[in-house]
Amino acid sequence: MRVEQLEYLAAVTRLGSLRRAAEELHLSQPALGETLRKLERELGVELLERKRSGAKISHEGRELLPHIAAVLDAVDRLRQAADEQHHINRALRLGTVNAATVTLLTPAIREFRTTHPSTQVEVIADRHDGIQQHLTEGGFDLGIVSYLRDDDLPPDLHTTELLRGRPVVCIRQDSPLAARSAITVADLLPHPLITMRAGYVMHRYIHRLLSGSTPSFSYSADGAEMGKLMVAEGLGAAVLPDYSVHGDPLERSGTITYRPLADDNTEFRVMLQRRHAHTARTAAHALHSILVRQAEKRRANQPARRKKRL
């Protein structure tokens, strides 16, 4: 017995004739009739009354209909459960601008893996506008983006603030700038400067900070992580949010350090965004909660550690 045989019989019952059922199922009438004859032989019951005018469900077939419906309902539930399981187990996609990938996202994913070991996580680096577009279209489950304090938030996305920070100058430990307690724009200009390319909040901020001044030499990097690596290799200094540098493995190992940017009260915010709750996956909710907890821990620990470092 095959499930489709029961589905075919249910279609004949619902539509009232073998002909109409064959049309709906896109089968020839003889093929549908032969399939149902095989089911009759297997069950030992005449399921259809066949007349010159057509075939319809028999009295014996009607008595079996509640049992057939129960089987088909069970099969539907099984298929739905399988679809949901596939949906749960598919990769969770998170877009990030890399502002705090190492210091915030990495420990959150590590914790997520302990509770969702079968759910793969894809981390995709993108720019602010690209992440929001993918979130809106359903390509990303979550997004981590950066804002300046007065930037408007998108009304069609659920937004949770994770971190706030100030601009700092990221430098090597052996840089001449490391001797200063704070660094001015004038201090920066004689040194090579690593900036972020267009589309990142830091690109917009640096353009405003320099206000037409030009450093001796500049590089353009695709995100904070690449910027920190370039600093570690001695290519120059980078202006980044403090939460991007503090706690980074390169900072913990002593390869890079940071100093506050003098006379600047700019505030950056790291935001976690997703579609509204009724469209979000269970796994996305779980990772969302973990990211919020990790951010709370980081906020609790960062002030004392920053004071000690500086």
C-alpha cells in the first residue's frame, strides 16, 4: 500500500467521480483506475462502484474513509514535522559589519553551539546597507550593525542595542604614538592611517573627523578586523570603536594597543537587528538572547579593564 493510493481515493471521494479526480491529479483515467484496483486487491474490498456513467466511492469505501483520513492526517503531520526539522537545522545566517566580531560574536557562537549543536551558523561580512537589505528580504536571520549616536533606526526591523563605545586610535605597542595618553588629529596626520572603505560607519566618521585634512599616507580596509591586522603588521594606525579593539586577541597578546582620541565625544552603538518576532526562527531567537547576554557581560567588564589598560 502506498500513500498516494489513499490520496487518490480521497480525491475521488471529494470530487465525486474518477474522471474529475484524474483531471485534478494530472493522471489518465485508466491509470488512476488501475492504481485504485491494486489498492482494492490489497485490501480485499471494493472501494469504487463502477458504472457506465463513471465510478464513485462504494458503501464499503465510505466505511473505510475515517481510517483513510486518519492515515493521511498522520502522514501530513509527519511531513510537516520533517519540514520544520529541516527549517530548524538549516544554517543560521548572520550578517555583521565586523565591529565586534571577535570580541562579541565569537564567544556568543561558542555558547550557541552548546545548545544547538546541529544548527550551522554562517557569518557573512557585509556593509550596513547590505545587511539590512538581506534582513528585510529574509536572506539573513540576524544582523550586527554599527550606528553613530544620532542615526535613525529602521522601523521595519527589530533593533536591540548591544554596545556603546568611543573612538580610539589602534596602534602597535612599539608605535611612537603609544607614548601618549591621548592622541589628537594633529598627532595622527604625520603617520599612515588605515581607514574603512565607503559604506561603513567608520568611513563616514573619519571623513568628518579629518574635516579636509589629509594624512601622510592612507590605506582603505574592508572592515575593522582587516584594519587591526594591518595595524599589527606595522602599516599604520586605525581609528576604531573601543569595543572593537579592547579584548581582541591581538590586544590581549600585546601586539596592538589603543589610546583615546582627544577632544572627541562621538558615541558609536552596536545594534543587533532581526525581522519582527512573528517571522523569526527559534534558533535565531536563541542566538539573539545569547548575544544580548554576552554584550551585558562585556559592558560589565569593560570599564574596569579599559581603566587598567589606559
